[in-house]
Amino acid sequence: MKEHFVGMLLGTMVGDAIGLPVEGWDCVRMAEQLDRFPLLPRGEQELATAVLGLITGGKVAAGEARYSDDTQMAIGVAQILVEEGEIVPETLAQRFATNFQPWRGYGPGAYGVLDALKQGRPWDEPARQVFGGRGSYGNGAAMRVAPIGAFFWDSEVATIREQARLSSLPTHTHPHGIEGAVVIALAVAGVLRQVAEGADELDVAQLLGFIRSGTHDEIFLKKLAEVEGFLAAEPEPCVVAARLGTDLTATLSVPAALFAFLSRWDSLPDCILYAVRLGGDADTIAAMAGALAGAFHRSAAIPENWLAALENGPQGRDFVRTLAEGLYERWEAAPPRRLEVVGAE
Ligand code: F2R
Ligand code: MG
């Protein structure tokens, strides 16, 4: 299980890093560029790889693949779980502020909230005030929530929901922003439940059923039904992208990440590259899909050249691995409320 925890966090990081150079490209533009790549002369391929990074399959120098706010904030969530054994929103808000690196590419709302927290504002004020007091329904709470799904994989669904909700509050108070986090946390927990039962193959229907059982929002339930329909029909990636959505909001990105994983769960690289190919918020969709694929397959499934390319500074690849191992050790030493029979709900 330890290597599944590591896979979850390194999967987030590698998905984020691979998608980052093309964040904001639409699906059609992405397809044109990637399909053209193999036809380019060698020199032009090198130039394209310098811009597009690992997505081309070309060589990227060690430590050159940067991560963004997705990984930075997932690190904060994992750190609080290791230190506190549960999410304490005020402490998490302080950690987000301490870890805040403005150049990591935060969403506009989140940037303002973190800046305000850094200046000492009460932890729960800025998030409630953004977007005219409506709160953010961006995907920022969902993109960082995977460590909660791992740490609480064998807890009651209600606990997973509550921990995901609490982890959203420092930046995202809109119900859709929160529910996006709940859905991804449930998905990670559902994957690890299957792992614990010894599954070699993902039971897609069971995982979808588990996610549905803890999802309370009509829009997400409708999107889950669409995801299920696409699994049978397998439309072109750009049709999937157009129908499920690939933007910065939770309702229009979390379903695409789920589809990427559920349709390509058997290969971590295929899952991440497909998530990036959907376009739009590519780093975040690939980070969420990468967390799920990493949780299922373990970190060994991440290609060596991808791992080698990841940045490895003070909070880089090795730090992330050690943090994920610490998360597992914390779970093992002081287990959260366990289910008597796994999967009994
Ligand atoms: N910020 C970025 N990338 C820069 C944009 C790249 C490119 N141009 C593109 O279009 O893809 N990436 C990072 O931001 C996302 C996470 O965002 P987060 O933390 O949820 O931020 P925010 O600002 O709170 O929400 C994101 C956007 O959602 C819309 N929105 C949210 N709540 C709203 C509300 N109540 N009313 C209206 N709009 C709302 C806004 O457009 C927000 O800016 C990740 O992609 C991460 O990688
Ligand atoms: Mg993004």
C-alpha cells in the first residue's frame, strides 16, 4: 500500500508537469501539434520538445519538468495529514500561505485568497469573499485532494466527504468547488479499496458506483452518467472534451479526469497522455487522472524518463516521494476510523 500512496502523489506531480506547458491549449490545437510532431525533422523536434516537454515523447533534461500550483497545494494537504492526522482547515490555510509561491500559476481567485492569507487575514474570510461573495467553484480544491482519498481510503464515505469539504474551505467555499474535491477524494479511496482487495484489474462499474454513492450534487451525478455513457461509446477525444468540459471549473474538469482514468486505467502513461490530449486545463486534468492511475498502479508504473525529468529541488520529486511515504506511515501508525468490512457500505 505504501507504493500506492507514493504513486498517488507522484502521479499528481507527473500529470501536472506533463500538462503544464500546454495548459489552456484547446483539444484541436493539441491534436494538430502532437500529430505533426513525428513528421518534423530532428532539429525541429528538439525545438518542439523544448516547448512542449514530455508530452512529445522527446528527451527532457533532468529536473527540467516543472510542476505548478496543483502539486504545490497537494503537498500542503499531505503535510497537514502527516502532522495532524486529519484536516484542520485553519492549519491547512496557514500551510497554503507558507507554501505559496506566486509564480506556480495559481488560479486568479486562489491567488488573491492566498495573498490575503499570507498578509494575516483570518483563515476563513478571503475564500468566502471571492467572486462577489459566491466563493470559488474552480477546480483548485479537487486538484489537490488526492492525499485525502488515500489517507481515508478505509474510512466511512461520510468521513471522506467531510475531510474533502474541510480541505476545500481555505480557498473554495462554493458547493461545486467543494463537491469536485469530494468526487476526486472518493475516486482515490475507491481505487485503493479495490487495491486492498487484491484487484489486478479495475472494476470500473464498482468504482463508479462507489463514487456515486457519496456524490450529493445533481450536476456531478449527471456528469457521472455522461462519463459512463462515453465509456461504452468511446467518442473521439475532442468530442469527449467538448461534452464533458475541460476548463478551470470543477464541474467542467473533474468528469474529464475521471473519464481519462476509467477509460485508460490499465496504463498510467496512456491515461496521463490522454488526459493531456483532452486539452484545456491539461495540467490539472492530468494531475487528477495521474493521481488515480498512480494510486492503482504504484509509482513503479511511472516511466523512468518522466521521473528523471521532474524538478527535484527543495520540494521536488524526492521530497514528494518521502512525503507520500510519511503519509502512509502516519496512516499505518494511527489509523483513521476504519471500516469493519472494507467496501461494506
Ligand atoms: N490558473 C491556472 N492557469 C492559468 C490559466 C491558463 C489558461 N489560460 C487556461 O485557460 O487554462 N491554473 C491553475 O488554476 C486552476 C485552479 O484554479 P482555482 O484554484 O480553482 O482558482 P479560482 O480562480 O478560484 O477558480 C478558477 C476559475 O474558475 C472560475 N470561477 C470560479 N468560481 C467562480 C465564480 N463563483 N464565479 C465565476 N467564475 C468562477 C474563474 O474563471 C476562476 O478564475 C488550475 O487549472 C490550476 O492549474
Ligand atoms: Mg491547471
